[in-house]
Amino acid sequence: MDKKPSGFKARWKARYHHASIQLILSIAFTAVAVIGMLFLGMALLLRFSSSANEMAAEASQRVLAQVNWNLDSYLRNMMRVSDTVYYRVIKSADLEQSDTAQELRDALKLLYAKDRDVLVSLAVFDGNGELISATPLTELKNSVTPSREGWFTAAMERIENLHFSTPHVQHMFEDPDARYHWVVSLSRHVELTRGGVIQSGVLLVDMNFSGIEQICKDVSFFDGQGYLYLIDGNGEIIYHPRQQLLYAGLQEENNLTAAGYSDGTHTEIFHSQRRQVTVKTVGYTGWKLVGVTPEKESYLNTLKTKLFMVFLIALFLFMLMIINASISSRITIPIRELEKSVNALENGNLDVEVYQGGSYEIRHLGRSIGDMARQIKVLMQDIVAEHESKRKSEFDTLQSQINPHFLYNTLDIIVWMIENEQKSEAVRVVTALARFFRISLSKGKSIIPVRDELEHVRNYLMIQQMRFKNKFTYTIDAAPEVLGYASLKLMLQPLVENAIYHGMEFKDGDGIIEIKAEQKEDGLWFTVLDNGLGMTEEQVENLLTDHAHVSSKRGSGIGVKNVNERIRLYFGNEYGLFIESEPDEGTTIRIHLPAVDYREIQEKEKTV
């Protein structure tokens, strides 16, 4: 169980270590920006939500204020009708007079005709509920007792107030057209004069409920998502847009709770739905206008708000991408340029100009790397110079080993000739030795033309042949095109010396030494071949190592090892000697040098 999380963590750790700095910066900036955007989004959401709720509350209050004003105007008009009937007609009428009843009916008809669009009926009752006058409906139903009606008892009990009933069907008067009118009754206590005696009475104004309904129905409440209803002081519904559903029991309303709300905006939960309720009291009536807005349908969830939020987030992300790219590029591009300079330094180009751009830290780092590269270049030049000096010293040491060795052997030959009274031969040897050393000196140069090196070994072979008469013959073969190439001085003589002393000294005549110089695709090749005694494989291996030994009283394997080391010191380890030998079969030594024109060596030495 523990291995999977560990492996998962290891994989992510490996990806992190192999990620580019630009990717890391992008991820870091994006993470910070997304976190900031979440906090900003939450703040904006809360702010928008709060603002939306405030806007919804203000809008609800404005709507309800407008509806209240319209409704108040409508009710005031009805109250004005009531006041006109009471103060201009009833107050001035004496019911004992014979013509008063007719005047009262005419006055009521006139007032009704003026506001017939909003009035259903006008009626005056005495304190016992007896009808005194009414218009346009004049005949009470036999089943109706006005003194028992709610509007009548309310007016008689609270004589100082105007009383508004809840909507109901007009059922008191016989209607010849058999129509049913939904009305809201306005009743008030009035003082009737009968023979100079003041009596109590009730004035009834039945208002057409459609007027109130139209005022409330015409309200546009939050694009149809909210609604408005009207209740009386006890919570009884006067108007509701879904009134039929409420009467049928198919829907419920929180009207009884809303009756206890004060004017303003409230939040409630009804049937598991959170909604905003705004309340406004209608003056003189005790009625309350109630506006209901479900919170999920608030301004925050309107199309415009959603589009604005999407646009805001898209704009923020776009700005984030631009800022992210700008910052990461400003940091990573100089680092990449500096990396290119470092890679060039790694590839050995110490002359490259190190990039020194970007921020202060990267410029400082670039200057430091540039200084380091220049210091490395100086140190390498010192090392090369020191190595060249060491190589030259080793080369001179090896060269100094050859000259005395050869001189010793040649003088030994001359002494031998003089002792054997071969004076003419000795003179020839001394002459050849002079030419030999003229080439050997070569003005102190270590590299000479191939022709000089061949001439040098030819003089040496002539001296040795005079020493060893009838012991060996030699041939020197060189293509004309190789004579001008560069050769190491005193390279062939030690090899020929070993061929004579190790291969021919104990051989009975018919000795052959062949020297050949030729050019091949991979460079310049010399071949020194003899048909002497040959060597074993172990002797061949030891000949080029520190285990070389003397196989004759004269001559030494040190010369072969010396030549090989001098070639490698001067031309490189890919050049040198290659020896092939078999006992009693002879020995072949091949020398590999680069095919370099001697004049190029001369020009190079002049410029140094």
C-alpha cells in the first residue's frame, strides 16, 4: 500500500526536476493567479450578491411604492365619493320631509353615474339595518339581514373609522341582469337627521374589485419571476395572482406570516425555498402590499449578470496569460541565452561572447561566467605552453640520447679500421661521418625533409657496410613526391642500427636491408625491412616498452623505443612504430607519420 504513493511522489518529483524554469514560473504564476482569482471571484460574488439583494430590495420597494400610490389614489377616490355622499347629501337631508328620499336617490344616482366604472352600488341604511336609499340596485334580497353583515357591525362599533372589507361577491341586492359582481365594501358610520333628531346610520360604497385587481395585475415584478399580492391587517388575501389556485387548495401562500411583517424587506424560507419579501402598508385601510422574489431568480442570475461575469473572468484570464508570458519570458529568455553561451564554453569555444542581458542578477552571472571563461583560457594557454615546454624538453632529452650513442658506435668502427690498417676506408668513413653529422646538426632543427633523412641513413649504411663487408646489402627506395615531406631527424638510423647489430651480426652473408618511403591515404609511411634473425612476439612487445634489453654487445633496443617516443611526442599518439617479426624470418618495422609538407613546418616555425 505504501509503494504506490511513494512511486507517485517520485514520478512527480522527477518531473519537477526535469521541468524548465519557464514551466515552473508559469505554473507558479498561474497557481497564484488562480488562487487570487478565486478569492476575487468570491469577493465579487459576495459583493454582487449583496448588491443584487440590495437592488432587488430597492426595486421591490419602488414597485410597491408605485402600486401603493396607485391603490391609494383609487381608494382615496372611493373615500372622496363616500365623503361627498355623507357631507353633501346625507348631512343636509331630513328624512321626515317628503321630498328628501327622492332627492337622496337623485344625488346617489348622480354620484354613481360619475364613477360608474369603479362603483357597483351606493346604499344608505339606518341604525337598524333598514335600507333608506340605494342606487343603481334598489331591492334587497329577502334572505339578507344587513345589520348582521360584517361591514355593518364594523361601522357601528368603530364609528370614527372607514372600514374596507375583503373581496366578496355582491349578494345583498337583486340584480335584474343576474350578474355576479366581485366587490370591496367601504362602510362608515353616518349621522342621519329624522325630524330634527340625529340617528345612527351606515353608508355602504361597493367598489368594483376589478379596479384593485387591475392595479395589482399590471405590475411587472422582476421579469415575471416575482409576484405581488394584497392582504388585509389579519392576513386575509384581498388579491393574489394565483387566487383561484389558493381557493382550490392547490397552492399555499405565507400570507399569515407576512401580516406580521413590518414595512421593509425581509428574508424567509417557505416550502424549502429562500425568498425575499417586501412589505408596504396601504394607508387608511390597514392593508399590506407584499412583493415576493425568489433569491435564485435575483439579479445575480440574470443573463446580463452571467455574461458580465463570464466576460470579466475571460478578461482576467487573458490579462493573466499576457502578464505570465511577459514575466516568464523576461526571466527565461536571458537564462536561455546564457545557457547557449555556457554550452559553447562546454564545447571548447572559449572565445565565445558570453551573454550579459536580462535582470541584474543574470547580467552579474554573465559577467562572472565571462571572466571565468577568460581565466580558463589563460590557464589553458599556460598549461599548453607548459606541456609544450615539457614535450620539447623530453624530446631534446631523447635526441641527446641518440647522438652520443651513434657517435660512439661510429668512432668504434673508425678505431677498428685504423687498428686493421684500413686507412683509406677509415678516411672514407670519416668523410661519410662528416656528411652524416652535417645532416644530424641541421641547425638545431628536429624536423628535416625526407630527402635529408634518407641521405642521413644512406651515409650511415655506407659506413656500416664498410665495417661489415659481404655481410649485407641495402636498398633505399622513395617516391619523388615524398622527398619534400617533413620527417623526424635521426629516425631511421637507430632502426637500421638495430637491424645490423641484432639481425645481421651473426648471420652468414646474404643479409638484406630495405628502406622504403611512400605516401598512403592515412599519411606518410616508412618501411625498414631486414632478413635477419628476427624476434619472438614477447621480444617485439618488450622492444617498445621499458623492458627492452640488449641482445648484442653492440647496439641497443633503446634506440627503437626512443624513436617511437619522439614520434609520438612530436606528432601525437596516433603515429609511431609498428613492428612485425618472426624468429629466423626477419623483421619489418613500419613508421607512420603525417603527410605534411616541410615548407609548412618552416613557415610555422618562423611565425612562432
